[in-house]
Amino acid sequence: MLIGDLIDNRPIGRKARPMVRRVLETRLRALARKFPVVTVTGPRQSGKTTLCLAVFPDKSYASLEAPDV
């Protein structure tokens, strides 16, 4: 099985910016049901925040990044 077979490219997410459905979305939901805390790591600008906001729209969001000066 190729990873391309697992990708569903239908847009999801917020009204203003549709998001490409990610393979990790299902895995992230499953881990969140199993553990009280789930960490999403990756390179800058790779869509971590967008993914989390789309998967958990009813959860509050707080950035721990230092604000730009």
C-alpha cells in the first residue's frame, strides 16, 4: 500500500481556509482518546497548528511561542 492511497484530498476545517485531510488526523484522534496529552512535533511551517485546530475545533488554543517583537 502506498501513502498516496491513504490520502483523502477533500477540503476540511475552518470556513475561511479549507485544509487537505491529513493521514495523521485519524491517528491523532485515536491517541487523544487514549492519552490525556498528545504532543505534535515537526518542522516549522508544516501545519501542526492547523492540523490540531481542525481536529479539535472545540478545544482552546494557547501558543507557548514568544510573541514577535
